[in-house]
Amino acid sequence: MIFEATFRFGKMDQVRWCLLSSLLAWLMGISHTQEAGYFHESPSNLTSSLGKDVKLTCSVLALGEAPEISWLKDGEAFEIANINQIQVPLDEEEWMTTSELSISSLQLSDMGNYQCVASVNGSKLVSEDAYLQLEGLPFFSEEPQDLEITAGAAFNLSCAAQGPPEPVLVIWLQDSVPLNSLADPLAETPSVLRVRGLNHSSSFSCEAHNAKGVSTSRTAAVTALGYQFLSGYSSRAMKPSFSLNPTGKGETIPVFLTAGMNASAIGPPEKTDNKLRSANEEDAYKTKMQQNRKESNYGLHRGFYNKPLALKK
């Protein structure tokens, strides 16, 4: 009985010894790793704005060989990076390596988690995460563009902006006057402004609003084109009563009025060679215009400048 009990005790002791040995080996491994190297400084969370320059830093203390440091972004190797690394011996066996990651002109794609990876005597040490957050005024991914339109014709303008932070809402302006409020569906970006038509040239822009403030887009010039008859008088037919100067550079075009006739009107551009009309052509044009306009006197002009002009207020 004594022998059998001793045997059982010896078997249990062997199991316990194996478990204890494994635990000691694991603890020694941790201790060895900690002694081999550790992060003296891990990268820190950072909030910045689009277009700014930032730097992330980490440093490692290690025994033996000087450690090498690389960087991860969102868990993947950050190959295309501007990295400055300095290795400094502290004594005969201890080294400090400091790595500085520089990112210039921040873009949205630069947001994410960053980590340092240190190679220490054949082992890898990974730092804690640092999150790079971008915030600031909205920036425009699409802005209204200049247009030339026929007077009275419908047209669209587009505006799109984004943060962070979100949400971003837009307000449209025509000649510096707001066309909507932030509560309107039109404020949601991307936004399309639908204009039914203009009888004069105007400017358009949009403002983008978020929690950080307001950004203003470029100003789009929308030029309304049409022909324009200016008031004039002539005592004799076929005598120029006034001239147009459409370019502002001294180039004038004579306009003829029938004797005793004053006229002023605006309309869409017509195809023409800018030559004086014959009497027959004038009669045909008068008939056409009377069909298109109510009680028009346009046909009483023997000749006129019919090139598209930028119509102003």
C-alpha cells in the first residue's frame, strides 16, 4: 500500500513539474523579450486639417543590436512614406532608435491607424495604435462652372463639398443673394441648382457649411446671350441713327431705323452674317418676327446688328 501511494504521488508530482516548467519558460520568454527591447515612445493620436503637414514619432530602447523601425497604416506596410530614423548608442549594449514619419499636405486618404514595428534581435515589437483624424472647413470636390446660355434657356449648375466633419450643407447664391437655406433639400450635397432661364447675365456661387465653419466656392459667370435693339431715331430712312460697340474695342456696327421710329427690345440670338438686309429680306424677317412676338416692331429696322450680345441688367 505504501509503495503504491508513493508511486501515485510521484506521478502527480511529475505532471505538476511539467506544468510549472512550462509556466517558468513562458515567463522567462516574456522577461527576455522585455529585456531585449521595448517602446520608449509610441505614436500618439492626432487631429489635423486637410492640406496641413504632420509628424508621427516612436522610439525603442533595446539591448544588443540597434533596432530598426518600420511603419504600418491600417495594419499594412506603409511603403511610400517620408521616414527619418536615428539610432543612438546609450552604452556598450543599449541602443535607442527614434523614427519620425512625416506626411505633407494631408489628404482624406491619409486618415487611419498608424503603428511602429521594431525589429529587435530577430524579434518583432508592435506599438500601440495612433489614429490620424482630419477635421476642418469643408472642401469642394465640384464647383459651379462658367456658362454661356441663350437668354431664357434653362440650365443646371452643380456644387459638391465634404468634410470631415460631416454633415456638410450648401447654400446657393445668385449675384451674392442666397437662394436657399440650410434646411432646404437643395442644401444636401452634392447639390444641383436648376435655373429655368435668365434674361440677363448673372454670377453664381455656393457656400459649404459644417461644424468648423464656412467655405466659399469659385464664382461662376453665367452669360445670357441675345440680340438687343437700342432706342434710336432717324429723320431719313437708311441713315444710321446709332451704332453698337459690342466688343468695347472701337468696333462699331451701324443700326438703321425707319424714319420716325423708336424701338427697344431683347430676344434670343439669330443666325446672321451681320450684313444689312434688303427690303425683301426685311419684309420676310418682319413677318417671321411678328409670328414669334406679340405686336413687334422689329421688322421696321432696315438693318441692325444681330450678333449675340451679353445681356446685362
